[in-house]
Amino acid sequence: MFHYIVAYYLMFGVLAIVGGVIGFVKAQSKASLIAGGISGLLLIVGAVLIANGSLTAGLILSQAISLILALRFVPAFLKTRGWMPSGMMSILSVIGVAVGLTALIR
């Protein structure tokens, strides 16, 4: 039933890690590497928790990370209108919050 949620948070986690690596390679930003790695790993942990039956814990973790990322990237996107990385991460984060809320309400 929650396979699409697991798949979404896994994909989001991988993209966050890849984005952190790209930020490091392009701008030598250790902060991007660390933040992308940690947030991506936590999103993947949330997906694994959901897949293994710890629905509430996985959703809360994944939603919290999505919300934190949204609070970071949405204002940056609104200011710069740049699609990479702030636009992409804004969209993924807002969807992550919405997916989690929808699942918790059900």
C-alpha cells in the first residue's frame, strides 16, 4: 500500500546525496556534501523504516527532513528563481511533505 511512498523517499534521498556530491565537485562546497549526504541518508532511513513496518517513525523522519529542506530551498528559489539546485529541491521537498501528510492522515 505504501510502496509509492517508499519509492519516493528513496529517490529523494538518492537525489539529495547526488546533489551534495555535485555541489562539492562544482563549487568545492563541503557544506553541500555534508548536508546532502546527511539529509539523503536520513530520507533513505525513513523509507527503509516505512518499508519495514515502522510507518509512523519513517513518515515522521522523512517529513521532518523534507520540511527542513523546504525551509532551506524554497526561500532560495523564490529569491534566485534558479532551477538548480534550489528549484528542484524545493519541488522535491514540498512533495515530500505532502506525501507524508497524506499518508499520516490515512
